[in-house]
Amino acid sequence: MLWVVDAVRAVIVGVLAVAIAADAMTVLLLAGIGFLLGLGQTLYHGAWSGIVPTLVASPELTRANARLQSGSLITDTLLGTPLGALLFGVCATLPFAIDAVSFAAAAVLALTLSGDFRPRPPTTPNPWRRLRDDTTQGVRWLWRQPLLRRLCLTSGITNFVGGGLIAILVLYARQTLGLTNLGFALLVASFAIGGVAGAMATPRLSARYGPPRVLRLTAAITAGTAVAAGAAPSGLVAGACIAAYGVANLAWNVTAVSLRQALVPAHLLGRVGMAYQMVIGGGITLGAVLAGLEADAFGLRAPFYIGGALLLAASLISMRPASADTPTPRGSSGSRVHTVRRRTGDTQATEPERDR
């Protein structure tokens, strides 16, 4: 799934680069490409969230997810965004051509992963029917688990607010805070820097206080920092608030993903991950639309205040006791055994990994 999706996305972005070079770009074509890339991201996320637990032992899941999300944030926001703007200034086609190459490189890297990642043989030869059945099974299983259902709802609200704030951030920076292009770039960078710090601190926080407490605390902090960023009198204060928002947001994400991977049965990890991604993607899209309407009706600070109130509601959802509705951990309905390779010095040892 990983390498196939990235190979297809390399072709899609390559078509985009060619269309720009030929001056044939239209809004309809851009929307269609955006749809296909979003579809690919949903499939990729499901495979990614399912494959990590097969490569990493359970006690190391939080640390592995923290490193993966930190790396993504650094290469995406801190490096990719300014590099893309710089390349676009040189030639409009260049950033898209390089992006197509990056997808192809990612597909090659995914091909180098060794091991048996198929938990069971397919039950039907029809791939479309199997995809439909698997997706339905993932949604139904998620809906029947109160704890994970609450986590999914909280993720949807968090991304609903985040998508809205991203959509109006450039206008807020320019018109309300009076920042220049550099000032706006620093605002974006402050979130990324805070996010990396939050992700890297999560393993220690989770080990010391436990995932439930980390989820409750970080959900409350995101609510407070969103409101504070909206009320900020200057770009410096707004940057500090956005950095704190990034710390809490990434700590919450890493903890939630790790908890989901630890609780969902192995054969359902990808399907449940896709169900999550549908909620998250829908939240981001709706949040962007509604934040624009809120800003138009009540001013550019309004989405921060309304978003803070929604995040506070999400934090209250997270604060409910989890002990009574925690699903059975993976492995209780039958151990899963994967072949994993671990390096010991200069040699490789192959051994079975069983769920705890």
C-alpha cells in the first residue's frame, strides 16, 4: 500500500508539473488533483499506522511515532514550505517537479522494508469489494469502542479547529497583526518548532504520567493557547502562543496514535486508521470553510475564540474516565506473529514478535 500509493502520487504530481509548464492549469484540474492526493493520503495513513507496530515493539511505539511525526513536521513545515516558495520564485514548475521526484523516492524507500506485513490472506479475489468490506469493518469496530470513538471525535474536533485556523492565518497575520511576509513565515515556523519539541517530549511525559493524563492536559492546553493566540496584541505574543499550541497539539497526536496502535487488533489497524483519516480529513475541510465564514461575519479573531471553545469541549470529552470503556488490547483474541528483523552488532537476527 505504501509504495503503490506514493508511486501513483508521483505520477499525479508529475501531471500537475507538466500542466503548469504547458500553461494548461485550471481550477477544475487543480481540484481534481487535490482530491486524488487527499484520497492517496487516506490510504497511505491507514497503511502507515498499521505497519509501525509490526516494526517496533509495543514499549517503543510512542518514541517511534514521536520521531516519525517530528521528522514529518521538520521536512514539511520548516524545510518544505520555504523551499517550495523559493523554488516557485525561480520557476513555477520546479517545486511540483521536485515533489513528484520526492514521491517516487518515498515509494522506493517503502520497497526496501523487509518482512511479512500481511496479517491474513484476502478472503475475496475482488479488490474493490474487499476494500469496501474492510473499510466498513473498520468503521463498525471503531464505533463499538467507546474510548477509541471518543479519541476519534476529539481528533476530528482538533483538526476541524486546526484546519480553520490555518485557512485564515495569513489574513490574521497581515491584517490584524500587521506582519510582513517574513513575520508570517516565522509564525508558521513557531508552530513547527513547538510541535517538534512537543513530539520529542511525549515519550517521557507518557512514561511518567500515563497516556490518559497526557491527553487530558494537552487537550486543555490547545484550547487555552488557541484563545490566547487570537487575543494576542503583537506578532511576538502570537508566535509564542502558536508555539505552545504546537507543543500541545503534537504531544496529543503522538499519544493518541500510539494508544490506538496499542489497542486496535493487528488485522484492523489499517482499517481503523482509514476511518480515523476520513474523520480528520472531513474536519479539516469543514473547518476551513466555517472559519472563513466566521472571519467574514465577526472578524479575524473570531475563529480563534470559537475554536478555543470547541477545543475546550474536546478536552472535556478526553477527561472522562477511560478505565471502564477501554477495548481489549491487541493479541487477546489470538496472538499475531510477524517476522521482524533486528540488528545486533553486525549481524541480523530474525525472531517472532508476539503481542503483549
